[in-house]
Amino acid sequence: MDKAAVLSHILRSKVRATCLGGEPPTSVIDSNKYIPAVTAVAGDDGVPSVDHAIHRALSDGVRTVVLTGPEGSGKTTALLRLVVDWAKGERLHDFSSVLHFRFEEIDSLDGELSLEALIRRGHLQPQPPASVSRVLEKPDAVLFVLDGLDEYRRSLDPSVHALCSDPSQLASGAHLLISLLHGALLRGVAFLVATRPTRNERFLVGARVEVSGFLKPQREAFVSGFFTDPSTANKALVHMERTLGFYDFCTSPRFCWTVCFMYESLIGSGATLPETLTQLFVEILAHLIQTSSLTQDCNRKLVLALGRVASHCFLDPYSSCAKELIDGFGFKQFFTAADAFLQAEGELESCTFSFRSQLMQEFVLALAFFLDGSEYEGVEKLLDKHRGAAKFLDFFLAGLSEPDQHGSLEPLVGGFAPEQTQEFSSWFKSSSEGRLKGYDKNEHYRCFHLLHQAQNQSLVREVLAPPAHPCIYHRNPVLPDCVALNYVITCLGERDKLSLCGESISKETVEVLSPAVSLSRTVDLSNSSFQAEAVSPLASAVRAGVTRELDLSSTRLGDEKLKRLCAGLKDSKLHRLNLKACGVTAACCDDLLSVLTSQTSQLQVLEISFNQVGDGGFTKLCEAMQSPLCGLQELRMQRCDLTAASVEGFAAALCSGRSQLRKVNLTDNAIGDGGVEALCKALQHPLCKLKSLILFGNELTGACCSHLKEALMSEHFSLSELDLSVNDLGQEGALMLCQGLSRPGCPIETLNLTRCELTPAVFKELGSLLRSGTCQLKSLLVGLNKVGDGGVKHLWDALAHPGCLLEELDVEMTRLTDACVEDLCAAVRSSETLKCLELRNNSLTDAAVVPIVQVMRDKPSMKKMNLKYNDFSEEVFEMLDECDNIRY
């Protein structure tokens, strides 16, 4: 096969570049501007290029390779580049013949022909019979390159065809094609097929190469090659990435060409570059119409005709329109002008037309709706009719509905129909209200996208007026959603909370959302995974704005990323930082120390539970607490691998006179009785101002209670909350505790002794304490202690005493039965302070319901009684439902 003839035929093909059609593939290849599109299949050098993926598949012996991708993703250019490289002897060395066809070209062949005749056509010039015979004799050295399967109107299903096996048999081009593809003819020949997604793909068995187009690195290379001036190229690239780079269609090389083409014109004239997709297509349409030099009336008729074709093509299975229909849609008087928008396939009399750009197809349909609504049955029906085919129709409708967006088009196409803009406005406001009331995040984001296209700040405030959406919470937002969300929030101004959880938060996501973050007083990014590059931009956004609380819990942040975060938070206004379960260790505590002790630190609450901080890390935090610059008031360190070894340093910090700490949670750390002994010494120090101490599950025994008693008896003791839950204090230890609590003036108001192995004797002592008249206890939690009705009776009796101040009592799972109900009801009825009573997981039955419901009706001051998980039957549920303050 004459490779020089193939090369000459391809490269001499002269097709002009167009705004929507892009630069012709032959021109791209001939001028050495070719940039390989990317695919999901990585090449040998690690670059996921289409070229490498095709070469690898064919080298592995695959006989059919299907190259699939969306409009303008670079498939045709990749095929031609492959053929050119073969003709130059640079690739595909295993093939002696490469035959390049379009599916539509084969289908349009007149009459019948043999396979030999078809091959001669593929050779591009007359060949002697011996040359063609050699091709037929060595089919494994032949490659058919077939482009445009999606435009092929016949089925490739072999079950509906009588396949041809004789190379000399005369048959239609379509018959020969399907016989080749399914191996009946020239068995062993290889195929490389390019297509947009189509049903016919399923009939081709082989390797699939999905074309993704241009990612950011390829776009950078493309833009740099398009503009001769580096500063202009950089301006165009930055603007393109900021306003469009997040859309899927921006991976299309053809779309990148269109954008650069328009940017070049706009920058050259000193015009402002478009901020939205709608604004871009307003500029494109204006350029195309001005080029055609038609009158305003003709321009209007052209757009209306294009709108009719657009609607037809969306509903056509092949996204095209036959010539006879085109004539009927009103193009005869300006057919040449339509060439900028439409492309023709096939012979003149039987050709079909399709849009060069689906985005332009959607845009002209939206524009036609506003110019003349008589052909359309309202917004809702227009969208329903084209749903599934037109992805951005509502985007363009929203953008074009605003006078500021479409104003530049009116001198070219005439005025917009006021009834159409009014109808869309009414539809948009009512549909947005419905979308925002639901819980479908996709519906919420669609609303935000339409607001973004409209670019009307007052409309945003009207649609999202409180209480429409006070807290925006969504999971896994993609980049386009983030852009729309950021626009909405910047229009609304400062807000209470931005809650945005995602599987992976990238640098691009944070950069897009930075203004929204800066405007939010609370930012919740919990249960996310952060890319390392995203952390510094996040810290900058927090530092620059009004953010007071940042929740990064369960983000698997790790020490290195936390280091970056802390470096950026030193000058922030942050009051609360949640790093719960972030996978950090003691190594991060130096960085936290630097934040806590910076000159401008405002951090008051630090949550660092469920991290392997250990004694070393805790010691660093204790150093920070002794700094006069540290304003930390609350520290939560549940399950941080702490032991008694680090508590001495903590106690020293509490007694330093510089610590501002008021609350500490040390739940599930094995500090033991020795750790509590050190803490109790600090609690007796006059400079210790601690108010809340949580020692849940700290492996304590009754031995620590003598130290606690001593602290409680001290005049300097300042705790108002003490939690000793899930420790084996036992009767002896608890009784000592009660002695300390009996000191007049003891400030304890909340005491938690859940599951502390308490006995009836302890409950008796607690009852006496509550009746003493000097006890300040308002909340007592003694659940999961197996004392039964007799033990809890002491508390019922105490509640009835006028000296008892209890507002909350928790006796969950204390083995209560119906025998206690009389005392229980008497206590509730007599108490002047009780508001909440926790009775879960006991053995109350239906017999208890009537008196309990009656007392709750008679006692409006009771806010809640929890009866869940008792032994009630369904027969009493209706009665329990009558009391709003009963949970069961």
C-alpha cells in the first residue's frame, strides 16, 4: 500500500476552521499542534493518553478496539494522527495496510461492489490486482480505521443480517461492512472504531478505550499554543479555569478551541470576558450572527429556525435532521448563514444536518423560546419534552431570562417577548421553592446553578429568603456544584453555618469555596478526606473571614496535613477547632502549641479525642496552657492513650495561675487512681479554676475516692460538674464521695455516677444529701446501678422534699418495676424543680402507664420523661401518645 499517497491525501485536505467546529484535525496534525487526549488507561510512561491506550490494545493482539467519547473529545484527530504516523513509518509496524473510512461514507456507496473494490477505495488511488490480492492474503496485516459509528443509521446486530463470506461477492457497502466487523469476511483483520456513545457499540466485541479529552495539563498546553503572547495565554487560561474549567464539557478540545477563539476576539477588542456559560454563548452567537451580515429581521428568523431544528434534533435518535425538514423549518432565504451552526453529512440531495455543538443547540432553543413562545407550550413542557437530551437547557433559560444577560443580543435579534420572560420567572420561583423544601441535594444544587447563570443577587435573596435554607448541608459536592453554591452564598452574605462533607476535598474545591468559607461562622467538613494541597487554602479562607468554628472530625487529616493547617491558622479568629478522629499523633502537638500560643490566638475549644496523642502530646498541650497567650477554655481528649504519667504536668498547668481552662474531658484514658490523686491536689489549689471534669471510664476504683473527698472538702474546690461514670467505685468509695459532697457550699451541680457499682446504701446516702438543704445538685445520673425499687425509693423520697433542687434525674436500667410507680408519681407531683426523668431500660409494664400519664398531664413543668425499652404492649401506645413530653 502506498503510504505516501495516504499521507498526501490526508494532509492536503483543506477544511476551514470555524468557531463551533474548531480547527480541522488535518490542520492540527500538519501544524504540529496535536495534543493527545487522555483516557482512563495509563500508558507505559504513566501518561493516560489515547494514543498509548490504542497502541497497547493493538500490540496485545486485540482485533477490535472501540474508541468512545463525547462530542469534540478528540477521537477523529486521534484516528487521523494514528494513520499519519503509520504512513510516516512511525507506528503500527505490524500492519501493511491501513484503510480509513467514515461509517456514513461506506453506507452512502451507490449500488453493489466487491470487497476488493472497497479496499481499492481505501487505498485512495488505483492499485494493481496483485497489490489488492496481497491484502486479501494477509488479513492479519490489515487495519480498518472507522470513524463515526454514532452517525451510522443501520444496526450492527449480526442476527438480522445474512453475512457475506466471499470477497468477490457483490454486495452493498453496508453489507460488506457488517460482514467484515463480525469476521465473516477477511477473518483476522483488525478494526479501530471511533464513536460517541451509541447502541451499536454493544455488537462490537473487543477492547474499549474511553476518551476523556483534555484535563487541566492538556488545556494549559492547548491555550499556551493557541495564543502567541504568553501574558494573554495566561489571562485566558486563568479565566477559563475559574469560570468554565469545572464543567465536563471543558475536557473537549473542540470546546477549548471555541473558548480561545472567542477570548482572542474579546481580549483584542478590550471587552470583558464572560463570567458564566450563558454569557459565553451570548458572545458566540453575537459573533456568528454579525459575521453573517444579515438584517435584524433575518437574524431573528434564523434563530427561530435554528430553534426548530434544535428541538427536532434532540428528539431524533441520531440527533440530526433531514434536508427536506430543514427546508421546511425556514432556512431557504439564509441557508449559508446556518452553516456556522450546522454541519452536513452525505450527498447533497439526501444529506442530513446536525449541530456542530450541542451546547449551541441548547442555547438557540432557549433563545428561540424567549423570542417567540407561540411555538412552545410553556417552560415546564419545554423542559419535559427535551429532558434527558438537553442537559443545560434550563441553565440557558435562567441566564437569558435576565435583561443584563441578554441585552447585547436585542440589537441583533430584536426584543424578547415579555410574557415569556415573565412566565419563566414565575416558573423558576415556584419550582425553586419546591426544590428547596425537599431533601434532594441534586435538586438544591440545580436551583443554585440556575441562580448562578441568572447572575441576579436580588433574585438569590428572594428565592433563598429565610427560613428557606439557613444551613446548607450536602455530601460529596462536585466542582460545578461548588461554584454555584459559592455564588449563592456570596450573594447572601454572612451565614451561621456551611456544612459540606465529601469523600475527597481537593485543592480546587477549597479554592472555589474559599469566599463561602470566609462568610460562614461555622464550617463543618467532617467525615471528609482532604488532599494535602487543599489544607493551606482552607486555612487561608478561615483566617481571612468570620469563621469561629471549624469541624474537621473524622477527616483522616494526619500529622503532616495538620502541620499545614496550623501554619495557616495562627492569625485566625477561630474559637473552636474539632480534630476528633483525625489520625494525628503526639507529633502534631508542637503545631497545636504554636497555634494556641500565637500572639493573636482566639482558640477557646479544642476537640482532639480519638487520636493517639499519648502522654507526650498531652504534655505539649499542657505547656501551651501555661502560656499567658493561650486562651483555651475547653479541652476534649477522649481515648487519647493518656496515663497517669502526664497528669502531673496537667495538674501543674491548672495550678499555674495562667491557665484559662474551665472544662476537660478525659474519657476512656487509663489514668487510674494515681492520675486522680494528682488532679485532686490541683483541684484544691486556689489558682485552679476548672469547672467541669469528665473522668468517664478512667479505670478508677474506690481507692481514689479518699482523694476526691479531700478535694470536695476544700474551700478552693471550684468544679460544678463531675463525671465518674463507668468506674468501679463501689459502696465504700461512693460513700466517701458523699461525705465530700455534704460540705456546705460544695459547688457540684452535675454528678454522673452511671455504672459505678453503687448499692442501696449509697442511694440512701444520696437521698439524705439531696434533702439536706445545702446540696447544690441539679443533675444526678445514677443509671446502670442494680439497686432495684428499694434503692431508688430513697431518691423518690428526696425529690418530694422541698430542699431538693434536682432538675434532672437518670435512673436508667436500675431494675425498676411497677412497685415503684406510686412513689415515682408522688415524687414528680411534689417536686418543685424536676424537669427531666430518665427511666429507660427498666421493667415497667402497662399497669404503670395510667398513673404516669396522669401525673405528666398534671405537671406541665415536666419537660421530658423517657420510658423507652420498658415492657409496654402496643395497647398503651395511644395513651402514651397523648403526652407530648413522654418518649417511649
